[in-house]
Amino acid sequence: MSVLKITAEAWEVLKIKLSRKYNHLTIGDLAYTPGEENALVTRLAKRLRRDKDYIEFTLAKELSNLKSNRL
């Protein structure tokens, strides 16, 4: 499992992108506290019915290009 580091500022942008891509995610699903990346990945993997590697890949990909409007 890779180690993601998500800042509070980056999460605000990433949260919007994720909610647009996966419009069935709730506020609770997208709840995040810096330093709790593992809990976030686990929760999203369960909710999206994907494995943790996919979730980490998706988050890392979006983090690498936060300014892009692509999902």
C-alpha cells in the first residue's frame, strides 16, 4: 500500500472532483481529517466497491494535477 499525504487545501479540491465523478458519495463518505488517509481509502474502497489500490491510484492521479478540471 502506498502512502498518500493529502493536505487540507488539496482535499477541498479533490473532494469536489470526487463528488462530481461519484455523485452517490455522501458528505460522510468524503469526511477527511489530515493524517487519516488510510481510513479515507478504506471507506471509499468499500463505498465504491473497488480495491484499495484502485482508490489510492485514483487519489494520487488527481492529486498530481489538482488544477485540471478532468475527472
